[in-house]
Amino acid sequence: MRALIDQFLDYVSLERGLSPNTRAAYASDLAAFARFLAGRGIASINAVRRSHLVDFLMESKERNLRASTISRRLVSIRVLFRYLQQEGLAASNPAAVMDSPKLWKILPDTLTVRDVDRLLAQPDPTTPLGARDRAILELLYATGLRVSELASLAAGDIRFEEGYVRCLGKGRKERLVPFGAAAREALRRYADEARPALLRGAEAGTFFVSRRRRPMDRRQIWRMIRARARGAGIGKNVHPHTLRHSFASHLLANEAPLRVIQEMLGHADIATTQIYTHVDAARLKSVHERFHPRA
């Protein structure tokens, strides 16, 4: 089983040219699936039945994994079996006719404006790490960047005078996203004072660097945001995408056009952006239930 998964991962990397991030996602999903099967004594790929897939997805749900993660796991398994079938290594694809778990779909987590203010105020900008963390949080909320896009930013991608950031999104598509005065001030302070203090004469290819003078990766940024959210007293699970969701939801709540939000988020399909209309409708419903005398 493991050997077949490794063969598939080599295929998607070398022959299909998928990005390292996509390969890593496939590897994580399929490793979890292999562990699940091993725990049930299933060693052969041809012994896998649709019922095993359902059990695996249900176990994922019971572990409170996000609906998007569960859906992605199903896609990874489906693509694996499709490849194995094409190569004559599997007799059938038990995932071929399975639908994505749409019933498990949940609205993205967002923060209130007050929570965002508390989170952004948590780092101490008079210290190098605090200034760096404030700049990261301000930029994520100001632009809605994906964490992978933020981690790969070079110093030249931040256009201070013009007030926008240049980033490469999915499919290596370039887009320009504006940011406001608060983000500009935090970014300038980090660039002029904190970044040189952290690098201590070393060179780094990315704009945001760690205390070890190396580029920050997605995992480090995720851990930093979680720690800052705890420090700000925010009880919910906060991660980089929470700021991206909050960016979009708050723009929509203030009547920004959906097409503009789509462009800034880098969504290829506006249907992806339309989920935020449901988020805003949910917010309006909660306000109605709270304040209307006959709600």
C-alpha cells in the first residue's frame, strides 16, 4: 500500500508537474488513509471497498476535521485509485461514484471586527518579533492573502508608496492586492527596523524571516497566529485562513462588490467567493434573532 502511494506521489510530481504544496496535501491525506486501512488489517489495495471509504470519512468527521479537509481527502483517494486503475494496479475505483460530503459543508470561521482589533494589537511592535508578527497579521487581514502566498513574498513584492502587494497565487497567477495605512505602517516598521535586527547581516530570499534568520514557512506562521490569538483571549480556533475569511466577510458586510472581492482573493470562479454571501446572511440572521422582539 505504501509503495503504491509513493509511486503515485512520484507520478503527480514528475509527470503531472503538480506543485509541492499539492503533493504534500496528497501525501498527508493518503498517509492518513493508509493508517486507517492498516488499523483494520487491510493490506491490499484491491481489498478496499466503498464501505471502508465511508468509514474513513466518517472517522475524519468525528475527529472534527474541517469539511474542506474531508472533501479533499476524498478527492485524493479518488485520484489515487484512478491512477492505479490506469496503470493496471487496481481492479476498480471504489471512490469513483462517491459524492463530496456536501452535507458536512460548514461556513468558514470569521472573526468579529472587535476580535480582529484585539488580535492585531496583541504583538508588541517595539520588539523585532512583535513588529514582524504585527506586520504579518496586518497584511493578512488587509489583503486576504493565502498563507502560502504570504510566506513566499519577497521584499520587492511590497510596494510601499503605491500601497499594494504583488503575489503569485494558485496556478502561478499574479495579482495585485491593495493595503491600507495601518498595514503600511506595520510593514514599514518591520522592513526598516525589525527585519534587519532579525537577519543580523544575513541574507534571506523572503520578506518575512524567523528568529533563526531563515524564511518563515506556513507552519511557523500558523503557530504564531494561534499563539497570538490565545494571547489576545480569543477562544475560537484562529488560523491564517480565518483572517482571509474575515477580510472577505468584512468587505462584503460593508457593501464591497463581490467581483472585486473575487479579484482580490484570487478566486478563479465567483461561485467560490459567493460563500461569503452566506456568511453575511448568517451574520444578519444572528443580529435579527438577537434584537427583534418576535424573533
